[in-house]
Amino acid sequence: MSTATKPTNGTDTADLAPVSTESLAALLVSTERPPRPNAVQTSFTFGWRAMLKIKHVPEQLFDVTAFPIMLVLMYTYLFGGALAGSPREYIQYLLPGILVMSVTMITMYTGLAVNIDIEKGVFDRFRSLPIWRPSTLVGYLLGDALRYAMASVVMLSVGLIMGFRPDGGVQGVLGGVVLLLIFSFAFSWVWTMFGLLLRTEKSVMGVSMMILFPLTFLSDIFVRPETMPGWLQAFVNNNPITHLSSAVRGLMDGSWPTAEIAWSLGWAGLLVAVFGPVTMRLYNRK
């Protein structure tokens, strides 16, 4: 039977007593291992990783700062006089819709980030960790949810400076932003799927824009559907972006558009139910 030496308080090797290998093995086995992290912990850890990436590459905040400001200024002063008589009048209708448009359009960057990490081989390391599998993707979405909140704050601040006055007050504005964040979190699963499915970053961006442009521009973001041709109204009135912008606009106006809120939450649940399992299947097989 092999033996090992057990150190005592002294430093002299003569004071070392022999210890059996079996005793050492029993000591190692009896030592308590650290608890395995749960799904919530690992998801927030990967969300924090997304935040650290922004810290080291602050240019990533361009799409949630300069881009929303540019949209508000451009559309308000270009179309305000023609559509509502003055930019100040038009921004009361436009700002909730342009807020929805800006945030939903930047959701595609989730898919781009996933695709880049896959190409770099980072996901191969994540899959070897003893963690809840979806936490990697959920972490991306949680990190991006903070970016959506930042874009909302930027746009609302610019809108208030330009004369936007929500009749719903702080509660209505917060309710609209929360609803928008819930929908955007669910919508991001679509682009996450494309990030796993397509081979290159350019392909993800091209497909995303091809879907986002009809959804955002063929809606009630800029004008009321009643001014459109009948065949176009059929699409616009059933567009999930129309339901969302109408719900956000209603909340900020001080009303409670129950039907539009229900439609928005229903679309969000449907997106997660459909694209969540598909995305995880692609992730496990990647």
C-alpha cells in the first residue's frame, strides 16, 4: 500500500508522518464542491459579458444614441409641416411610433453578435461549460434589453426637448417603454435564429433588413392607416408593429388600449414559443 507524507506545523521533513493514498482520496472526495450555478445566475453572467463588450467597444452605442436622435429630427422636421401642420403637432403622434421603429430595428444586432461569436469559436467554449444551455443566448438578449432601454431614454429626452408632451405622464411613458422592451426581447429571438442559421454577418444583416423594412414602414408609425388604400390597410392593421406602436402611443396618451396591448403581448408570446425552441435546436446542433 502506497503512502504519502502528511505535513505538520514544523518544517523539518523528519516530522512528516506517512499517510495512505486511500486516506488522501477519502479526504478529496469528502471535500464539498462549489454549488453548480443555476439558470438565472448564468444568464445574468452572460448578460454582464454583453455589457463588458460595450465598455471595451463603446462605438457599439452609436445605434442607440446617434441613430435614434437622427430619426426623430429627420422625420419630425421633414414631414411635420406637411402631415400635421407643424413639427410640434406631428411629434405628438410620431414619437411613440418612431420609438418603436428605432428599438425594433436595432434588435437585429443580437443576431449579428451571435454570428460573430460563432465564427470566432467562442460558442464552442461555452458549450463545454456545465451550465444551463440557453443561458448563453438569454444573456445576449438581456444585455440587449438594456441597450433598448438606453435608446428609449435617448429618444424620449430628445422628444421632450422638441415639444413632445405625453398626456399619460410618467406612468404612461413607463408602461409604453416596458411593453416595448417585452416585445423587443421576444423579437430578438428571430434574429438570434438567423445568427445561428446563416453563415456570415452580412447575410444576417441583409435578411434582417429585408424583414424589418416592410414591418416598420408598412405600419401606422408615420401616418394613420385610414389614409392608405384599402388593400394596404389590410396588411397594416394586422401588422404586429402596428399593434405595438398603437399600444405604446395609447399608453403615452393616457388611455389604456386593452386590445392593442393584448395583441402586442400575444405576438411576443408567439415569437418566443415559435423561435425559441427552433433557436435552441440550431444552437445544440451547431
